[in-house]
Amino acid sequence: MSPAHAHTFEHDELAALMDSVATADDAMAKATRSTVLTPRFYTTDYAAMDRLDVSSVRTEWDAMLKEYEGDNNHDHFQRDAAFEQEAREGLERLSPELRQEFLDFLISSCTSEFSGCILYNEIQKKVANPDIKALMRFMARDESRHAGFINQSLRDFGLGIDLGGLKRNKAYTYFKPKYIFYATYLSEKIGYARYITIFRHLEKHPELRFHPIFRWFERWCNDEFRHGESFALMMRAQPHLLQGLNLYWIRFFTLAVYATMYVRDHTRPLMHQAMGLDSKQYDYDVFRLTSLISAQVFPVELDIDHPAFRDGMDRLLARSVAHANAKQRGGVVGLLQQAWHVAGAALTFGRLFLLPVKHRPLPADIRVQPVW
């Protein structure tokens, strides 16, 4: 099997990319592990964050903070009796394979939400700038709710994550503020696109909703959308971040986020099938919506319909599967194969990065509403 071509993988092949979870220790180990495909914890230059000046977007900024103060989701992340009953009934119907994919989704989502909570909380503690301090406090509040809500569903399986221990034990990655802006903006907006796409689909096909957590996605994803708006305003207040050589960083982070999602989502084919979704079509629908939304702040977008782009994404998936299989094989041969596939993935990523992109003017109105 050559990773240079698109393949339809068997579930067992894709399972090599996803460690199974049987105990709370397994769940904790999975959340703590840092790989190319797993959510990371970040630190940044807090002094630089403290110096941010948002006066050029003051009107939009103050309106946004009022939305946070209104806290329209303060009562949303509460489990009612219907949730409890639907969860119990749904868990009984999950096959062992679907159970593992759903657990992978919950653990990854909980870790990602908690990553935002930690970063935002650390920034608000270490800056004096009232604009940034207020924003980070609100966003940390939201992400804490999200992580806690997901963790409750993990506890239904007896697999709750010790979030305090996760904060102490998971490795942290340092990112400059501008990298935080690009990556986190994309993470929040693609999170919205993912959740609203699932919600709208299951709204039409409620019989395919195998867990009640999906009923919470509509109002939930509006938090993610607003967080993205916050980073959009911070970037528009610093125009140099959206010009010149920084356009290459925008391309890099957009491609990295899309590629990570594409590979990771293809490790959960049964979960998507259970909801009546095709992993590939779902991902490209999410990419398309994310590209549309990001026109508010990114003057370049990836051409996701370019045949070479789609071929490259399939090549990255094939390389990831081959690398995971080589890792399982072990020994000297396994190590050599891992190195070969890492090099092949890097070359493929580089080719994707060099593909032509679409250019677009930035709109005068920065804010976008979550109308999808």
C-alpha cells in the first residue's frame, strides 16, 4: 500500500491512530499525551499581550464585551433528567468500536476546551491591561464550562479526567502572541463550524443522535464563535499581522488546522457513520464554512477544491496511518519506516503549502454573526 495515493482504509487500520481507552488511567494518559494530532497546552509572551491596544476597534470591542457580560449561556451547561435518560439509553446501544471513537472525541474535545481555559486564565492573571484582562476572564469562564460539561459525559463511562492533574502534568508549548492569534482564531471558528454542522444535520435526522450532548451544540458553538470574534478584533487592531510575510503564517496555520482535523476525523469513521455523515464530506463542509467566516480577518484562503489539495490531504492521511502501523511494528525496521513516513508527510505538507491561494479584500465591517 503506497501512501502516495488516496485509499479507503479499513477500521482496523485507522484504529492504529487511536489508542483504546478502558480505564480512567487510560483516559488521563490519552489527555496528557502530546502529539501532532492531539490538543496542546500553550504559554505565551504575557508582557506583549499586556501591551495590546484595541482602541482602533473600540466600538466593536465594547459591544463584544457587553455580549460576554450578558452571558446568555449561563444556564445552558446543565444536564436535565432527559439528558440523563437519553445518555443511559444511548450508551447501551454503542458497539465497542463506536464507543472507542466516541470516547476519543470526548477526551480530545475536553482537552481542547480545557487548553483554552488554562491559556485564557493565565493571560488574565498576568496582564493589567483592562481590555485584555476582561476578555480573557470571560473566555476562561466559557471554556471552563465546556470542559466540565464534557467531563461529566466521560464520568458516565467511569472515565472522568482529573483536570487539575492534567494542568500539572501535560507539556506546554510556547507560542508568540501572533501565533496564538492565528491558531486560536482558527480553532474557535472551526470549532463553531464543526458543532453547527453536526447540530443542523441531527436536527433534520434526530433518530441518528446517539448521545444527548449533540443537542447542546447550537448554543454551545455560539460561545466558540464569539471567542473567534475576539481574536478577529485583536488581529484587525494590529494590521501588520494581516500583511506581508505574515500572510505565509496565516496560510501555514490554516493548512495545519485543516490537515490535523482531516486526519483526526478519519480515525472516527464509525462515529460519523452513526450520525449519517461521511467523514470526508463533513470535513470539506466544515473547511468551506470556516473559509467563508474567516474572510472577516484573513485576506487569503486555501483553495480546498483544487485537485492537488484534496490529493495532498489524502496523502497526509495515508502517511499518518502508515506511520502508526510502523510504530506498532517496532524494532529497527519500524523506526526506519516511521522516519520515512514523517519525511513523506513533511514533503506533502510542503507541497500543499506551496499551492496557489485565493486573495480577498478585508471587509469594512469586522464582526460576523453566527447565522448558519
